[in-house]
Amino acid sequence: MSPTLFTDWADPERLLVVDDDAQHREALVQMLQRVSRVVDVAATAAEAEMLCREQPPELVVLDLGLPDAAGMTLLRRVRSVTDVPIIVVFDQEADDDKVALLDAGADDFVVRPVREDEFLARVRGQVRRAATSVAARSWAQMSIDGVEIDLVAQRVVRHGQPQRLTPTEWALLRALVLHAGRPLSPKQLWDIVWAREFGDFATHVRVHMTHLRRKIEPDPSSPRLIVTEPGVGYRFVGPSEAKR
């Protein structure tokens, strides 16, 4: 999936830093405040578990040495109470540790001294991948106005008739569905689906959108699933919105 898929994805609302070293904790918080409205902190494993349950973050930044738990035990305890991405911060780089961290439930890791730009890029990347995974599960199968869409099985049935989509049409549909409710411009769709630097993106998107609508719209002459946002682009209307 192209990185350009989430170039304007909203930053996270709430993150959690788990570190008992006040200086390290404050440095991480200051960096994370650049991308998140709320950054909670915990100095113990017990506090981290409580916050994950009561004020769930979108991502956890975890130092492995805490007074009431350490190392892989700490990581497993935090993982047991949340399925959000966990980025581990540790002082010394060791390949064996990296493998063990991933096995224990970490999603990524950074080594001190932390480089701010790289760190924030990793945070954004993990949050976006998690959001994509949730969206994919939420929208993998749907039925709207006599149209059944199954992204996993790559199956579309319209009014009881199976529709054959080309690989490009599937990629276009998948991009729209994963951004359901949010308009995508022709240039954004071009970057996501075709991943080319040059080309007549407006024509390509318009032609393929016409073909896609003929196959998935209950009434292609009056689109209800993929609507045009004048001056912006195209927006996929999800099941909950379509029923309003």
C-alpha cells in the first residue's frame, strides 16, 4: 500500500508515555505533543495498565525499565490490556532484543538518543497502519441497496449478479472504502492506485471511476455509493451514512 494513502490523515488524539525517568519522560512528551492533543504519562506498569483501560490511547511509547516490572514482562503486561501499537524505547541497540521485543508484542522500537523527526514519523506510521487495519476490518464486508461488497474475497454482487472488477478497479474501490466518509481528490487516488509520478491523472481516474460505478452502483446514473464532491473529488458513502 502506498505511503501516500495517508498523507493527510489526522494526527492521533491521545498517546501514552510509560517511563519512570522524569527527564526521559518529559523529552518524549514534548516531542509527542507536536502530533497529539493529549499525551498521558505513567511511571509504573500499574499506572500504564490503568490508563490503557480507563483512557485508551491510540499508541503507547514504552520504556522497558520500571520499578514494578521490567523487560519482556512489562511489555507483555501492557500488551495484555491494549491492542494499540506499542513503540519500545531502549538505550542500547541489540538485534537479539529486537526479535524478542517483536515476539513479545512490540510493533516498533527506537534507540536512545531519540531522533525527533524519525521518532514522530514512526509514531504517525504506526497510528495510521492501526487505523487502516481497523477500517479494513470494519468495511471488509457490506451490503447497501442491493449491492454486496467483500473486499477480502474480492467479490461484488449487484442486484444478484456477480460483477467482474479489474485489478485497477479493485484498488480504486479499496482506497475509497478505507477512506469512507472522506473525499479523495483525483490526484490522491492517482498516487494511491497508480503510484506514478507523471501522467494524466484526471482522465485515468475519471474513466476508471465511470467503469467502477457501472459495476457497483445500484443506479449508475445516480451514484449513491461513490458520490462526487464538487471541486474536491470522490467520497465513498458507508452503510451507516447511506441509511440516513
